[in-house]
Amino acid sequence: MMIGKKSTNSEKQAKKRGSLRTRLIVMVILITMLTSIFSGAVAVLDSTKVANNDAKEYICLTGEQNAEEINAQLSRVEQSVDTLYDIVVRELDDPEQFRTSKEYVDAYTSRIEGILEDFGNNTEGALTCYIRYNPEFTEPTSGLFFSRNDSDSAFEHLTPTDFSIYEEDDLEHVGWYYIPVQNKAPLWMDPYENSNIGVYMISYVIPIYIDDVSYGIVGMDIDFSVLQDLVEKDSIYDSGYSFLTNSSDSVLIHPDLDMNTSLADMDDSGIKKLLKYMDNEDNDSLLDYTYDGEEKVAYATTLNNGMKLVLAAPKTEA
């Protein structure tokens, strides 16, 4: 009888030890699983953070490089017209004679004619180059105007626009003259279509002031496709794209929106969010927004001439 009782106690103790061992094993397994899950979650979060930072750096860097390339093109035009302006002012050595003597004006025009044409020939994308005189004390067609259909053509010397047949507020026909004069500072004007050759142009114009008296303007019209090509080639990821607006947030180049579309007039919460972001000239982060039902990220920068360049891509691709 004693032997049977001892055997029963031994079995109970063995079962107890087995149960304890099982619980320990289960606990170890659970701890291992929890540790793995926690480590995996941390790794996913870390990798997501790294991926987001990489995407941010890539998009911002690409946007900055795109802006630098466009600014370089704008700068070459500005330097050309700025240098031409310096020569034009230097050659105008007797402002009083210029205001009162037709002979002086004619001689002055002859001196700068070849210079003006040379600058046009040596400025990338230039379709016109011109110097126009103040019609208040010169003839209404005074000045010089050279034009060509494309960059491979030779410049033609054409008769300048007759100021006498247009009012000063007729911006469609003579705004290119009076707007810079009123601005009293160098000015990039918005693109417009030259209906004679069916080409969009963008103008850089400098008003000529000596002792606060207006003597006219000097400027060039550049083929807008030069800028358009630079913007449209600046894509990112599979379907990302760049677009360009003027300083007033009207579309100049966009894959989906027509030229002169005002972003400010669009009733879209994502666009309104984007506009607020675009107004910040020192962006150092990306914008998350939704446009046309798709989540996007964007980087925006203001170009040297006040235009705004935006690089946008679907968030899933970024």
C-alpha cells in the first residue's frame, strides 16, 4: 500500500513539473513573438522614416536643380539686355539734343542699329530685339525693331509700331511699352501670342530713364517654348510633373490646365492649400495635398523673375 501511494505522489509531481515546463515554454515563445513584433514594427517605422526622408530630399533637390536651370536661362537673357541697356544709355550722350533734334536722334539710331542686331543674334531664343523712343518728343515710329520667325532665321529690320494710332491704355497693342515705363524698373512680362507668326513670346524690358526723364525702352522677346521645354522635361517618378505660374498664380505651363487659368479662382481645397504653400519663398519641406481625388506631394520655389515653379508627384510613387 505504501508503494502505491508513493507512486501516485511521484506522478503528481511529474505532472506538475511538466505543466510548469509547458508554461515556461509558452511564456518564452510569447516573449519571443512580442519581441519580434516590436522589433519589426520599429524597423518598419525606421525604414518608412528613412524612405520619407529620402523622397523629401530627392524631390527638393530635383526641384532646386530644375529652378537653377530655368534661372540660368532667364539670367542669360537679362544679362544680354542689361548690357545692351548700358550701351544704349552711354551712347545717348546729349539727352537734351535727343529731345529736340531729329538729326541727333537719327545719328544716334544709326550708331546703335548694328549693336542691337548683334545682341539679338547672340541671345538664345531671341525672336525680337528693339529700342523704342518716347513718342512725346520723337516720331511715333521712332526707334529700331528687329524680328525673326525662329532662332534659325535671320533678323529683319521692320518698321516699329506706330504709337499715334493707339491710346496709352491699349495694353493689347502698346502695353509692352507703357507698362515697363510706368514700372520704372526692369520687367519680365507675361507670355503673349504673336499672332503674326503664331508663336508665344515672353519679354524682358528695361525702361530708359535719365535724370528721371523717360527716353523709351530697350528689350527682347524670347520664344516661350525655350522655357516650356525646360519645364516640361522636369518630370519625376513615373507620372510626376513640373508646372509654372506667374507671380499672380495664373498658369503659364501645366500638363492639365490651360494657360492663364487662375489657380486662385479654382474652388478646390487642395489647390488652395497648394497656393498658400507656393507663397512661401523659402520652402524647406514638401507639401501633402489632394488634387483631382489623388494624394500628392509637391515642392515649390520662386524663380528670380517672380514666377513660381512647382514639382508635383503622386504620394504613392514618392
